[in-house]
Amino acid sequence: MRPGRNPGWLPLALGLALLAGRCPAAADPPEPPGRSPFELDLALDLSLLGVAGAAWAVPYALSGDWSRASCGAHCDPAGLNALDRTVVGNRSPLADSLSNAFVGVGVALPFALDLLDVLVSDTTDGLAGFGVDALVLAEALAVQGALNQAVKLAVRRPRPYAYDLSLTEEERTEDDAGLSFYSAHTSLAFCAATAYSTLFSLRHPDSGWVVPVWLATHALAASTAYLRVHAGKHFWTDVIAGALLGSGVGALIPLVHRRSGGAQAAAPEGDAEPGLRLEIAPLLLPGGGGLVLGLR
């Protein structure tokens, strides 16, 4: 070999080395913990958000007749169960105002905390990841709000003050006196608390803050529920049902959107995608029917 002359295989070797440097490794490095744990189908998710939001808001624009108690000014406390009967006579404008403030904080806090988390974390998707998180949180709240409106309209349960004969008839029959079951404040507070806690747990599964986040957010939600009872706006069974249904929706919506990660790309063609999926099926019964929601 003559001095100063490159062997013919050297350019090929350099090219292969550069190509190898650009190709992904056999085992991809772990994703940064701050990345959004959710995946979206924008067309589907924005449609669901719009429909649920409309179903939640439209009843407020209708006549007040739909929200009045079914028993009018003649609600009998004797028809209440022993637990709920203890609420009749509760009346606290301060607790009412505090519950409004608490639910406002409880709904807004997840968005603020998630934005702060995205800003301080080593994320790969940046503010776009926050946008994905915010849409999932908003979708959970909208679905819960629509469900709450549907149940309230179907049940039309009188509020506790409708049974309080020490109040005037006008006070006992005000416009929303028939919207007791189930508590919107409580369900929204628990929905927001569970949705954010689920989001935080998925993004930071090994963090020591997971348990404190769950405890703090749900303590705020529980305080909201107690204040609604103390204010005389809801019975104990209203807030218990609100806590259960709100928590259920708050967990369901984030888990349905959970990112499948690398496992999805590795799935054989034609196989079902990994992860949780929401399924809706018709239910036919004698004299009626409905829909069954399930996770698979």
C-alpha cells in the first residue's frame, strides 16, 4: 500500500459507522418521566368534549320548571332515611360560599399543577404535552358534568331545605330545589382529584409524591362534600354518590387514554392494540334498554 493513499474500504466503513450512529439502538432508552402519558384521537376526543359540554350546559338555558322539586311545597321529612333526615335544618351561607370556592380551586388546581410539572420536568413534548393532559382532564370533567345533569333531571330529588318547614314556601321552592341527587360540586371535585392523581401517578410512577398527591387532592374534594351537607344543599347520600361517580369517571377517562408506548409498535399486524379500551354495547331489556360501558 502506497503511503498517503486511503484503502478502498475506508469510505465504506466510515459511511456504515455514520449510518449506525443515526439508526435507533436495539433497545430504546426510557422516555423522560415528564412526557404526557396520554394518547389522543383529536377528532373523537374534541367531539366528545363538545357533546358532553353542551349536554352539561344546555339545561341551564331552559325554563326553571325542570329544576323544581317534584313535591313542591309539601315535602315530608318522614319519607327520608335516618341518615339523610339529620341534614334537614342545616343552613349555612358561609359553608355554601366556601364550597363554591373549594370546588373552583379543586377544578382549576389540576391544570395549574400539571402546567408547573411540565415546565420543570425534562419533557420531550413540552407544552404540547400539557395540551394533551389538559384535554383529557377537561374531557373527564365534561363527561361527569353531563352525567350529573342527566341523573338530576331524571331523579329530581328535593334538596334538604325543601323539607325544612321553618323556611318560607318561597325559600323551599326556589328554582333548583329539585336538583339534590347527586351533588355536582362533590362529583366535580372528586373527578378532578382522581383524574389529576391518576395523571401524576402515570407520569411519575416511582415518585415519592404519588401518595401525598392522592391524599391532598381527595382531602380537598372531601371538604367540598362536607361543606355541601353543612350548607343544607345536599344529603349525605347525594355526596356519597357524587364521590363514587366522580371518582369513577375521573379514573376511567385518563385510563382509556393511557399511552401504550413501545408495546403498540411491537404488536403483530391485525392484533388488538394493548392497553385499556372503552367499549359500548346496547343492552336490551323487557320494556326498555340502555347502554353498557366496559373496559377491555
